[in-house]
Amino acid sequence: MTRTSIKKRGLVSLPNELILEVARSCSPRTLANLAATSKHLKPLVLSVLYKDVVFRSTDLAVYKAFAKVMREEITLCDTVKTVNVFCFTDEPPIAIRNALVGEHYFTNPLANVGVLMRNVHTFNVYFNKRASTMQHLLHARFPKLRSSALVSLDGDLGGQKIAAFLEGHRRTLESFSLQALSLSEYALGSAMGFPGLLVIGAQTVQLGPYFTLTMTLPRLTCLSAPHDYCRLIVPRAENVEEVQAHFRKEVRQEELVELLVVLRTAPKLRKFSCISHTDVEAMMSAIASNLPHIQELAIEHGSPRICANLAQLKAMTKLEKLTVNASAEWLVEKHSLVEDMQGQIPGLFGVIRSLREVDFYGATWAKDKDVWKELL
């Protein structure tokens, strides 16, 4: 099978990238042919997509083909820099699980691939249902791992396994993203931009209990997680520079303050993102009081009152960049935005002018932008 025909079949083979898509439309022969050609691609990315199909003994040809590639081309593993696992079914296939965990299974030719892929820098898992089964993937260990995103749509991730995963990569991990989201309120496509994702309109769900860290995370600089996890991780990450916290709908103002008090002790924290359902004015006031060194702030909230305390925030912090993802109702019409802001928040635009960068729901402010020229 040529590279061109692979593209026509929908199995993407881009330069420096290999994506294996296991779907109903992909026969074992097609996958075996893809495996046979993969050793010539020298991929930097190995992605495994799994969609509504269960591996059976009849698929052994696929496994054997990949086993042959892996045995003959160990350098293939050495070139892999990113591993993405997409599990959109009730159970992840044993082959994928064992490939990353390193356990031997008779139908699994990729056993110990987590060990062979010693140059992997990024490990991401996107999981649909029964998140408890994803815990098996958290046994994977990559000696050079720098970034990881664990996304569960509608499930409990398990606090102990997450803590063990963090501690297992404590010497190398620089960026960690953890999200457990309600499937009904989450657009799956937005997950592909992870990490560094500020989810619009997402509702976080309760994560696993018993999360305790016994070691520090000396290289962690970027953290995206539910607020209770942030509160426990930040004290163990003395070099953290960016925190993105997610709050449930029933969150209390006290929980926000508790997190901010912890964040205040992080000496290098400069960026803070918050998906919050609390009282917006009290939230902005609490941020101003507790994060004096903050330089970049991103807030999602459904009210224009999110800017009510902006002058106070600017005066009490080192704020330079502001991103506001608010309810679309007050941002759809430009004139309505002007009327709301000018009427409710006197002097707002003066504060905006003093900032280096402002972004309202994707409309970046700059002096050469026509839309903001009219507003300002």
C-alpha cells in the first residue's frame, strides 16, 4: 500500500506523524499494510484511535505486523515523541492498555512499548466512559515525559492512581492537565487542543478521592485541574508559573478563597485561569487581594459584571493581560457590549487601555483593530 492510498482511505500519514485509526471501516489487512509502511515514516507522533470495535483473535495479523515493525525498527520507538490514546468505548482494548503499561499479553506485540519509547515527551489520554478502566493506563512510565493531559468525559479518574502517575514522573513533568467533564456539556472536538485549554461552558464533575502527594514536583510549571486538586498539588510544585482551576456549579465562595490562599504561597505564579460559577465581583476582589504578582488572568463567567472590579484588580496586581470568556449574549452585538460596559462600569476602557493585551471572547484588543477603535 502506498502512502497516497493510505491517505485516500482516511488513515492519515503526515510527515513526521503516524496515526493508527482502528474503526469499523478499517480491515485488519489495511492496518497490517499501514504497519508495514510505518517504519519508513520515522514518526515523531504515535497516536492510537480506538472507536467502537473490540479486538478479537481474528485481528492477530494486525498485531503480528506491528510486532515485526517494532522488533526490526527499534529506532521507530526512539523517534516517537508524543503518545495520544483515544478511548471512546466502554472498555479500552487490552492491547492498547498493555502496550503502555508494559504487561505481556499473548495478542499484544507492543508489550513493553512504554519502555522502548524512552524519548516520549507527551502522553495524553482522552477517555469516554468507565473512567476507572483508564486507571490501567496510568501505570505507564516514560523516563523523559514533560507534558501529560488526562481527559475523562463523564467519569471518576481515581485520586490514588493520578497521584502515583505524578510522582512516577516527578523529575521530568513540566505540564499536567486533568479534566473530568460532563459529556453532555462538553464538545469533544475542543479536547484536541489540550493542554492549555480553557473550556467554554463546561461543567466539571467530582473526581476521585484519596488524592495525596508525598513528593514534590520540582519541574512542574503548568497545571490545569479541578480546584481541589490544584489546592493539593500547588504546595508540592514550588516552581509552578501557570494554574488553570475548574470549579463545579455548586462551588462555594469559601472554596475559591481557600485555593487563592494556597496560590498566594506559590512564588513564581504569574498566570491564573479560572472557570468559575461563584459571585463574579467577589471572585475578582478575592483574586486582587490574594494574587498581587499575577500578570495574566483568564476568566470564564456568564456576566459582564466580570469587569466590575477590573480597576481594583489592575491597581492591586501586576496585571498585563486579561482574557474574558463570558456569556455570548452580551458579546454578540457590539453596541450592546458598549452600552453594558459604559453604563455599568465607569472608567473601564481607561483600565483596558493600560493593559498590554485584552481578549474578550476571541476578539483581541489592539490599537490597530477596527472593532476596538470604535469601542475605545
